[in-house]
Amino acid sequence: MILEVIGYIITVSLATIIPPFTVVPLELVAPSRYGLFLAFVYTLLGNILGASVAFLLARRYGWGLMEKLFKEKEVEKAKEIAKNYSFWKITWIRMIFTPLFDVLSYACGLTRISTGKFIVSTIISNVPTITVILIFGNNINLSFTFIVWLSAGILLVSLIFLTRRLRRKSLLKT
């Protein structure tokens, strides 16, 4: 059971690190597997881990990495937000504009926000979204095994898209 939980947390974290990977299907069945409270804790831990890795990768590799991982429009929006960042501005934007969460996790690494404040922002901005997804998932009947395979397929397709994008942007050699 512990390896399954660790696998779930790592898989959730990959959704932030690897655009455009999503784990919403897996999050929907998490309450049936772990119970609502533990599903919330594990999902939040995965989001914190993924956002922190993105944050640290951006600190290490800069805007160039983001320009290779994300669409130009997303990077421009992130640059605009990062220029005039504040703790609450970043927190609210990451909470309200969920599709920008991944790119903003990277962008925050390029601001002067401390790692501690970034993690607190990640927790605050994730609570509403995780709560809605898990409560919805708790009220529908989905097969855990089917969703695990679906999520694995989504990860594979996401990795293919990411590899193609990186090749096009000359990060990887063909």
C-alpha cells in the first residue's frame, strides 16, 4: 500500500512538471481508493512536490526552459505576472486560473519569492480545486484500475508531445 501511495503522489507531481500531462482522472478515483481525507492529503502532497520541482527547475534553468516547455502565449502571460508579483497575486491567480498553475509554478521560480512562501502559496491555491475534484470523484462510480491505465496512457501521450515540442525548440537533438 505504501508504494501505491508513493506512486500516486509522484504521478500527481508529474502533472505539474510535465506539460500537458493531467491526472484529473486519477484524482477522481482517489477518494474511492484512499478515502476522502487521505486522497486530499496525498493529492496536495503531489501538487506541492510537483510545483516545488518546477519552481526549482526554473530557478536553475531560467526562462529558456519555460520557453521550451510551454506555448509562447503562456510564457508571455507568466512573464507579465512575474514582473509584478506579490504573494497574494500569485496565490489568487494560481487558484482562479487553474490552467496556468503549471506555467506559473515555473514562473514563480524566476521571481524573488522565497521557497517557503511559494509552498504556502501552493497549498492555499490548491485547496479549493483539490476539494472540488475529490468531492466530485467521491460521488461518481469509476473503476480505479481503468483510471490508472487511462492516466498511464495520458502520461505516455504527454511525454510524446513534450518530446516533440522540445525537439522542435532544439532542446533535444534528433
